[in-house]
Amino acid sequence: MTVRLFNTAVRKKVEFEPIDPKNVRMYVCGPTVYDRAHLGNARPVIVFDTLFRLLRHTYGADHVTYVRNFTDVDDKINATALARQEAGAAGTLEELIAERSDETIAWYLSDMTALGALEPTKAPRATDYIAQMIAMIEDLIAKGHAYEAEGHALFRVRSYEEYGALSGRSVDDMIAGARVEIAPFKEDPMDFVLWKPSSGDQPGWDSPWGKGRPGWHIECSAMALDLLGESFDIHGGGNDLQFPHHENEIAQSNCAGHGFAEIWMHNEMLQVEGKKMSKSLGNFFTVRDLLDKGIDGAVIRLVFLLTHYRKPMDWTEAKRGEAEKMLADWFEVLRKHGYSASTVERLKASGDWTADVEFMGVLGNDLNTSGAISRMHVLAKAKTAAGLVPLAHALDMLGLVSDWAVLDSADAGNDLPDWVGPVIDRLIEARGAARVAKDWGEADRLRDVLNAAGVQVTDVAGTASWEAGPDFDASVLEGLK
């Protein structure tokens, strides 16, 4: 199938043509792990997890590498660790920083898993790539694109003529309209830090410029190079990272001689009830806050997917209710036609686990999840168990089912053995054929079997649909398996 993606770098949709179809590579900027992930942090995770699933479907799960990093060098992490040390916690500052990072990374992974996100192929920590960052900085200095000043290493922005191309602005415009750090050791106000010195209460590593720690931007360039190579297919993140983070990544990687990313993708930001999420407005909450209120992770994910990733998304209670009803309706349709966890397992192991071509085409058109969900409403109108396979496949493709045991829940009301649906479908098909052949005796016999089993059949415009009634008795059909 053809996948089209909006490339921020050229400001239009392009047909995705991987550098190597057997080694499709994607890098997404991950979180700075100093606290719980708030709701806005979840949007890029869900967007690029959906793209990861689409790429795996298109090129094969073994041919896609997805890297999402953890930034575990940050002043907020350091401050928490220092506060714990001052409160009497055992261990060195470095050990307490690592402990805090481990804690928040575990929270993050748990929360994102609850939202149906697959773990990336690789999830590197910045602190494990300090040597690679130092090597890249040394290379940039040797090539004249960076310089040392007072224990810092800084990137010389004006040495890269295409700086600003991603965000569409010139260096002079940026200086005139942006707040930039003014430091006496900078050659130019726009030059950015690649390495900075560390004081006694800050983590640090030995380097040619003294004990220090990396600037934020160099982390992703170094990790992407090490894990994906000099050129890779897709780089993603929130549009708040477009400038300066992604602009700086491009500059330093290109100046180091690397092709870097072919396609750049950015998701829009999130609001809550029409307003920017903020603690001052009282509408700030974490993913865990919602999960602890009993809101299912699949519901949270579906609310996100109802809006195209390049449009601002508004989390509202109304949308939450809408998403809950959609999922409940879809699962109920599947249950009524004999679907269970074992049914899905059997389908996946067979050649019957098939996608709807139109659904996949819509999804492949720049991750049009809202359009794909509209198509799912059509798929849910199928009249037979076999006809509902594309709906089940679509739920799986969008990550809306982390455990198909949801179909086996005690309160489902219509749990059926997985063999029942296909048997009923065969009986209804045979009944229809008998009626076409005007074999009324056979048609009546099949009708009586279905009635005896408690199967409610509805005929509309020549098409029969069914559901298991309240007095359904599977034992009547056992001899027909």
C-alpha cells in the first residue's frame, strides 16, 4: 500500500519511500524524565505509535526500527535528587539522580503502555551516550562549526547557511523576535550550547573542555547517529520542538556530514476544554490522574485519535463520553457475533485476519485517524462474524485493544464460544441459499435450528443479520461444529 506523510521540511504531503524498505528507521524525541507524564506528553506517543504500527503492517514488523529517547540529564532531575540528599537520603548525588530517572522512566512506560503504546524498538538514555556526544562535538569544532569558550562548547550557527529552513525563518529574524541567551563568551547571540560546565552539585563527565554535561540538542543527534546511522527515514515530535530543538539537530548533524532525517513530522498541541492546559487554570493533569479515575487507557487513546495529528486537539468530557460509547458499541457488536479472545487468536493464526482496504488507505493518507474511525462505523454494520473481521483488525491496528480478553468480561452479557459465530454464519448462508432455490422445507428446518438455539435473525432488504438472544443455548449447535 502507499503511505503518504506530511513532511514539515517541504510543507506538503509526500509519498513515503524508505531509504531501505527492509530497514525502515524512525526517531522520535522522547520525554525529559523528571516527573509524571502530563496529558500533552501523551499526544506524540500515540501519534507515532500509530505510525509505527502502520509501518510495521506495510513493511513487516522485523523491518522497522523505532527509536524514542529518554533525556535523563536535566536540572529538574538534579534538583529533585539534591532535595532528597539534603533530606537525608542515602547515596551520592549521581546515584540519587539515577534513582530518580529510573523511577520516572518506570512511571512513563507504565502509563504509555496503559494507553496501548508499543514499546519502541530502542529507548536509549542520554547518559549512556556521553562519549558519542563528545566525539560529535570534537568533530564539529575540528570542522569550524563549533568552538570552545570558558568551559563551554558552542555551535556556530552562522556557519550553517540553511539554518532556519525547517521553521521558515532567517537567523536575523530569530534574533529580532526571540529571546536568546546573551552570554559574553558567545560569538553570536544565536549560537547554542553543545557542552556546559558542571558545578559541584551537578552531574558531570570529563571532557576536553573540563567536567561538564551536554546541551539538550546534541543528545538526539548523537543517539540517532549511533542507533540509526548517518541517514534515516523519519524524525518526529511535537511542533513545539520544531524550533529550536529540531532546527539545531539538523544544523549540527548536517555540519558533521550526516544526511540525518528524510522526513520531518510534527504533531499539534493539546488543549483541555478549549483552553491551554496549565496549573494556574486548574486544568492540568497527568495521564495517571485519568487512569486512577477509572478512565480506560483505550478511551484516552481514542479521544486523541478522533483528531488528526496536525490539528490542535481538545480534551473534553464530552469527547471522553463519546469515545467510551464507541468502544462499548464496537465490542458489543463483536461479542454478539461470537467474538472472544480465543476467536481473535484463532483469526490471527489463520489467513482470515484481514484488513479493510479502504480503512488502510485512509490511515495511510498522512495518518488520517479521524477518517479511519469514520470507516470503522461502517465496518461495524457487517451482518456476520466473518464480515466483522476488518473491524476487529482496525481496533488492533489503532492500538485500541491491549488485551482481547475485554471480549470475555463477565458483564459482557453475550459471551459465546469462538466456534459459535462461524456455525451460525453457515446456517444463515445455507438458509438463504435454500430460499433462493425455493426449497422451503430446508429453509424452515434451518430456521427452526436457529430458533431452538435462541438466535435472533433479522432479514432486511435480502440481507440477514443475527445476534444471540437472552435465551441463547450453544449446546443446540454443538453437533454442527
